Amino acid sequence: MSITDDAIAFEHEHCAHNYHPLPVVISEAEGAWVTDIEGRRYLDMLSAYSAINFGHGHPDLVAAAEKQLHRVTLTSRAFHNDQLGKFCADLARLSRHDAVLPMNSGAEGVETALKVARKWGYQKKGVQHDRAQIIVCEGNFHGRTTTIVSFSDDPVARDDYGPYTPGFVAVPYGDVDALAAAITDDTVAFLVEPIQGEAGVVLPPTGYLEAVRELCTERNVLMIADEIQAGMGRAGATFACDLVGVQPDIRILGKALGGGILPVSAVTADWDVLGVIKPGEHGSTFGGNPMAAAVGIAVVALLETGEMQERSKRLGEHVLATLRGANLPGVKEVRGSGLWWAVELDGTGRTGREVSLELLARGILAKDTHTWTIRFAPPLVVSEADLDAALATIIAVLEESVVPRSADSAP
Ligand SMILES: *Cc1c(COP(=O)(O)O)cnc(C)c1O
């Protein structure tokens, strides 16, 4: 048994088995690189599902966290703290909304948006009590709470967690006519990922988000964009909706908003929407804590220079051109936006997990999703040389024999 095997067995014995991690035990990281407990280095091409957009240990973010760590970390919202006002002001400006409601995990951000939308429906739109409907998309991923899995169509995420929360209907992603047909007088909101992340970096058809925006305005339905994974520079713009010039009524942010240091999520909206929440009606012990706010302020400052978004867009175009130009065998599609892409295998050879294990053996961390897709999201600070070397490795691995092997059987 290697010390890696020991560490994995130890974790397996005491930690619930709600994940199936790749067999690597990380102990340190810097920038786009991580080091395992045996001293091997890997290029991180997952970035904790886009929570590490600015790289591990970004000096500005670590400095902000360190400084705040020695001042005050938690006050609760029973009192004011001297970081929260600036965080909300800065994030509202970045999101081009009036105000911010801070939470912690992404799922809490989604729950917050759903609650705001329902309350807005009753108080502003005049929907009859307890009749509010929210439309969602097939193939969505919005988190793991009981309400959120109620409107998931992924049996793995949903089965045996009922009874499910009512009030949601699903329409096919990318189909604006289906959305139009599903809207009733009781519809308060449409919740959509501008690019579906967990589904495998699925981009909507051209013109979709613009048409959704128009339809929502016309029918007095709130457009809620879940930008938890797609936002914060990942898709090649500050927010993925920016790629097509769309401003949602409610934006949900998370993951990279906490700089990979601590969980920070937020809902942003204008006062005519967010103003429906009054004191005591929603909250969180940790939401808006000064530690999170201090890191969040530094994250917004990084995005306000535009440098991360520019790198994401430019390097992402290079990646797509390189991988598509390689005409890879056994690959059905390469798609992406910014430094965020998926390789979908054609289902005749190795699975996404088998390819991910092979990449791991060659020093690249990436993760499969839905059996046949491998998702890549390197930190936006990755150097061009590191990225090119990784692309060469990815191409070499994909060009290898497409003969199926059983998962996890490699020595
Ligand atoms: C990750 C994710 C969430 C949930 O965030 P957690 O912090 O894991 O609760 C919600 N929506 C999208 C689009 C995500 O990618």
C-alpha cells in the first residue's frame, strides 16, 4: 500500500461516500498547479468546478483573507460589519444591479433567488397565494437541497429524496417556444444556466438567451440566471449572459466569488425585486460575514481590470481551435466558451472516467460528467506554456487506443 492508498482508505472509512473522487490526495497548491502527498505535481484543469478561477493562493486574495483573519471574521448580521457594505456595493456595480443578498453555498444562493421570486410574485405581480410557478430547464444543475433536487431530472441526484417541492415545471433547454408555451398567469420566474455546466458545458443555441430575455419582459416573468459556474470570468466574460448582452432580473453567483478560500454566494437584483425581502424574512448566520466580504471585495477587484476575462476568452479560443483541429478519434464533440470546455466521447471506447484516470497518470486533473463527457476548467491564470503542454497530453491520450477497459482497474 502506498501512502496515497492509505490516505484514500482512511478517508473512505470515515467520510460518507457521497463522492467518487479520482485517486489522488492533494496536499498543496499554487496557481494552476497542485501537489499530492507523494510530491507529484498536476496541472489543475478542474479548478474545483470553477471555484478556483483565479488560481490557488492568488496573492491578492490571500492577502485580503490574511488581513481580515486578524481583524474580525464573524459578527453575524445581528450587527453591522465594516466589510459588508463595500462588498455589496462593489458586487452590485459588477453585476449592474442595485443590491446584493449575500449567502454562502451556491445552493443557498439558488434557494434565495427562488424565495425572492415567489415573494415578488405574490407581492408585486399579484399571483394568488401559494400558486407561484417557476419554470426550469431540463438537464439543469442548481445544487443539492431538497427543493432544488425536486426539479432536477437527474435520477442520481433526485431519487429517494421525495416528497418533492411543488411549484416547478421543466422545459427543454434552448427551446424558447416551449418556454413561451409553459408560461401561465402563475409563472413568476424562469431559472436558467446561461451555459449548462454539470450537463457538460452545454451552450444554448444562438439567440436563445436574448429571446428568453425578451419573452420574460413581455410576460412579466423574472429571468433568473444561475451564473454560479459560468460567471466570474469563466466563460470568457464577467458573466456568461454578457457574451450576448443580456441582463437578467436576478443573478446568482457563487463558487469563484469566494476566491476558492471560503464559500461565498450572492443574489444580485434591483430594488424593485430584492426589496420584497424585509428584516427577519430570510438570512444566514454566516452570510455576509466580514471574512467572506473581504475576500469578495478582492475578487471583484480582480474582475474589474478585465484581465481574467480577456485571458479566458483568448486562451479558450486557442483551446477550441487546437482540439477541433486535431480531429480526435472517438470524440463526438468538443464545445466550450472561454477557458471552459468539454470533450464528449462517442460512446464506443473508454468512458470519461477512464480518460480522466489516464490524464491523472500523466499529470492532469480533469473530471468526467455523465459517463461520456470530460469537463475542463483550468484556472484563468494558467500560463500559455502550461496550457499548450496540457493540450498536447490531452490529444495524445485521446488518440490512444479506444478499446474499452474497465474503470479503476489500472494498477
Ligand atoms: C455548483 C453549482 C451550484 C451549487 O453550488 P454549491 O456551492 O455546490 O451549493 C448551483 N448552480 C450551478 C450552476 C453550479 O454549477
